[in-house]
Amino acid sequence: MIRSRGAQTVLVEECAGAVSSTLQSLVNRFPPIPGVVSVTYVLGARRGLAACASERGTFAVLALDHRQNLRKELRPADPGSVTYDEMVEFKRAVVRALAPVATGTLLDPEIGAAQCVSDGSMPARAGLIVAIEATGYLGSPTARISRVLDGWSVEQAKRMGASAAKLLVYYHPDAQNARDQERLVADVAEACRAVDMALFVEPISFSLTEGEKLVGEARREVVIETARRLTPLGGDVLKAEFPYDPSVADRSRWTDACAELDAASTLPWVLLSGGVDEATFEAQVMTACDAGASGVLVGRSVWAEAATMAPWARDGFLETTGRERLARLQELVDARGRPWHERSSRLTTAPAPVDGWYRGY
């Protein structure tokens, strides 16, 4: 049972204090120009998010930021034998085939983003979302600690040409380190604001009982409460898990849960695929979009089978079946999803540039 507490209020106050202190230090370091008022126009963040969306404002983003998990996909019987070059080759093949169909592409900084940009696999005009976090977690399975990848930063992602950033954070509202995970979200969100870049926040839930999976109504409670807790802390899009695990097949429960998730989130939200099969994911997407979701970030549900194929078969699969799956999802979310800019947020309520706006930007 998720505890009802006032910690969110306390956290927001603490984060507000930290942000205020940071802003004050910047003001002291860079005094305002006399006669010029500084205004937050969020032009970079808004343009970056639009670059990852369809013309209507929905998302059908190819997710390929997998790292250690990709080893298991490529060689299930012996993941440790998979080399760096094999992972890079696979990512380039998937991006070449599917990025032109997607509204944007999510890649990691270790074996994906730079490699696909440098060789031209990533289309120059496509939206690029780059992960900020280190893969996996530290600590115990019931108090998972997420962190920024060592040697990597929001500023570096912006510099390499990312349209937006993504932060995956392991989170349970009642975990003993929940407050620390919340601070991580707030810190990365503030770093993104400092460079005027949009942020996708991806919470991944877990059970507080070691060795057990979070399922049924317990999962629903956690996913929805997570949206309620994390979306006010910063970020621009919530990348949400489906509220129920695949064992729950009751569509009426799906509908109610997605409506509750939509009400809990203060941000536009998209659905992650979570590795479920194609048919299940399409059904989940329809339910989520009808409830107010703005689309999907989809990975294995589109390309999983290709991971164990020989290169020639892999490329053929991706260029036919993979593209068809992604194109269907794009059509579905564009027809039924809620455009991200229809939900009030810092990006939609920012002031429009006026004469001389650049002096205070």
C-alpha cells in the first residue's frame, strides 16, 4: 500500500530552495545588463521536442538506448561474448532501417548516438533523444539507485546535437531512497533547463519485496503515484510504463487505469513498450492514447526478432516487418493520441519573443 504523505510538498520546497540558490549564484556571476529583462522563452526545448514529434504533435519514437540488455537480445545463450562492434553494427542497422519511419530516435551515448551520427545512419533532419543515465542501478533491488553516466552530461548531449534528453530513474514511492531519486530528477531537469533542452523522464517501477515482480493492482498504484510524484519536479514528457502487467487482460481495467494515469501526470506522457509482444502493445497504445497519451517510445516490440538474425535476414526483416510495425504505430498515435502541445506546460505557456528578445535570452 502506497503511503500518503506530505513528502512531495517538502521535496518541492527543498528543490525550489536549491534552484533558487543556483539561480542566485548565476545572477551574481553574470549580472543583468542594465535595461534588459531576462525572460525564459524555452525556444530550444520547444523546437527540440517538436523535432521528435509528428506534424500533429504526437510521438512514435524508435527506442534503441539499450546497452547491457542488448547483449542478451543479440546472443541469449552467451551475452557476455557479444562485442562492442557487434552492438554498434546492430544499432546502426536498426537506425538506418527504422529512423526514417519514426518521428524521432532515442539512443545511448555509449554505443549508439555518436556512432550513428558519425557514419550517417541517423538521418540529419530527424529528432535525436539521447540518454543521460548510466545503465542498470546501484544498491539493493528494493532501493535502486540511478545515476548520471560517469563522464557524460546534459551539456555534452546538447553539444553533440541532441534534440532532447532522457533520464531513466528506478522509482518506488515507498522505497527508502525515493527522496534521493526525486532529487536526481529535479537536478537533471534543472540542467536541461539551463541549456534550453527538453527532457523525457522514464520511471521504472519495482517491488519492495526482493525477488518478486510488481504486478496487478500493486503495479497500477505505483505507476500512477509515480506520475503524481515525479512530473511536478521538472521534465517535459513522462515516458510511462503501462499501469498493468501483461497478466491483466481486462480492458475496462486498462481504460480506468490509463485515465487515472492521465489525471496524475502534469506533463504530456507517452507509453514505453516494455518488451511486450506486438499485438499486446498495439492494444495498450490504443487504450493509452484514448485516455490522453501523446504517443509511444517503442523498442523491442518493433525490432526484437532481428537481434538474433544473420545480417542479411536482419536487414530484410527491419526494412519490411520492422517498418510496417512502426508505421502502424505512427498512424495509430497520430489518429488517437493527444498532441503534446495541447497540455499546458512550461513549453506551451512561455512568452512569445518580442522586439529585442535576444538581449535577455
